[in-house]
Amino acid sequence: MLFSSRESRDQAVAAAFSAPLASLILGAFATFGVLVVSVAHIEIRRSRVPGRGRGAVLILLLVALLVIVNPIGAPRFVFLTVVLGLLAAWGVYRTLPRFRVIALSSIAGLVLLFPLLDTFRRSLDANIASADPLASLKEGDFDSFGQVLNAAWYVDGAGFTWGNQFLGVIFFWVPRSIWEEKPKDTGIFLAEQKGYWFTNLSAPLPAELYINWGWVGVGLGSLILGIYLRRADAFTDLKIRLEGAPGILGSVLPFYLVFLFRGSLLQATANLAVVVFCWWLVTDRPEKGEERQGGLRRRDTSYRP
């Protein structure tokens, strides 16, 4: 089932879990949780903390991760986040020339490879056909500009929601069976407002901020996010210079931010929460300044801007 089409995999998960939220959170732990633990093991291996069997555990983790997150059955953004995150943890971006090569390759991959990774969404019998990159940019994979326009159209007619859409993001963990009026994903909401038959669309961060609080939300939200990312980037750069790798969050979040910025935020928040929670678990501070050498718990303050 793990190597079946994405639709078959989703149907199997839906049949196994009656509550969509439970399947979403468990799936996040099975993918991003294992990714964080794998990166933590790579960090410990690099720091040469003494311990037996860690190499075997790391191999098992990597095999399990790449089986669960394979390019056939896993969502494309998850697969790419896992691959690029593991490369970062191994120090692939240590030098500036390497970083430039990977950055340019990633941009090219988003345009050329990203549409092809959707080949097995519905069937394993799908034929891979060559596509014009310019034509691909007009498909649903690159709907961000149109969805920003749809958000502006909605606010122009109905006004912004005064943070109602953002409430759904904050309380993503509340089941709809308890909160019946829980806001929908902003991408789905905008698609329904426009009367589209296809609702699996994005809601880029500017659209999320605009539909919630208008231009004030866009300006203030962008300012706060820019300040935080600038500080985080400085800490990550320092980590790479000193140790050759960006740390746990620095290996995962920069690539996951592509999906987070694409939106919808409600879709992306569960995975983000699992990443941060698992990072907190494996980087717990030692008691009274005593560093724990055993297990996965160790101090990692390099990515705390």
C-alpha cells in the first residue's frame, strides 16, 4: 500500500481512521516526526557522542523514512522536504558553491520535476508524458497568483474576516465534530466562493493575511515574519560555518516553508506543529547545566533566534 497511488493510499487511510484529524496528525508523526529524529541522529553522529548501535538505528530510520515517504505514494512536498532536509543534515550545503548548485537545481526541479511527481496520484498505470514547462505554469500546481487575486476579489465584495480564518489555523487540533463552524482551508474556501469544481488549491501567505486583516495584516505580518526569518537565517549560517550543517530545524523548516508559504495554512500547520514538537523533544535542555550524553536528548541552541 505504501507504493500504491496517492489516491489509493488516501482511501486506505480514510478507511482505517474515521476521524480525518487523527489520520492527519498520525501521518505527520510518521513522516516529519521520523525525519526530525533521523536528522537528530545525524547530528549526534557528527558530534561523535559515544554510544553503541546508533549507526544501525540511523540506517533503520532512513530506510523506514524513505519507504514511507516515497515518490509514488507520498505527497510531493513531503518527499522533497525529506530529501532536501536529509541532504542538509549531511552537510551538502556546507560550501557556497555547493549551496548555489543545490539552490539552482531546486528551482529548476520545482518547475520541471514537480509536475512529473504527480504522475502516480491516481494510478500506477499513468504514462509519463513530456510537458512544456510554460504550459505547466498554467496548471493547478502553480495557482498562487490566481488565488491571491481571488482573495482580493473576496475581500472587495465581503470584507476581510477579522481573523476568523486564522482561528482555524490556531485551533487546527479541534475536530470538526466538536466545532462544526470551524473555518475551512482558505484555498478551499476561495475555490468554493468562485464556484470552481476543483477545490484542492493553495492560499499563499499574502492571501491568508489579506483575507484575515486586509492590508494591515499583510504589512505587519510580513514585517514580523521577515525579522524572524532574518534572525533565523543568521543563526543557521553560523551553525553551518561552525559545524558544517544547519541543525535540526535548519535542515527541515527552510524546505517545508515552501509549502507553508504556498498554503493553505490550515493544511500546513499540523505538520509544522509536529516538527517543532519533535525538535523540542530531542533537544531538551539538560538539568542544572549537566549535558546528557546518552539517548537523543542533547543541547541544541543554535537555532533559537
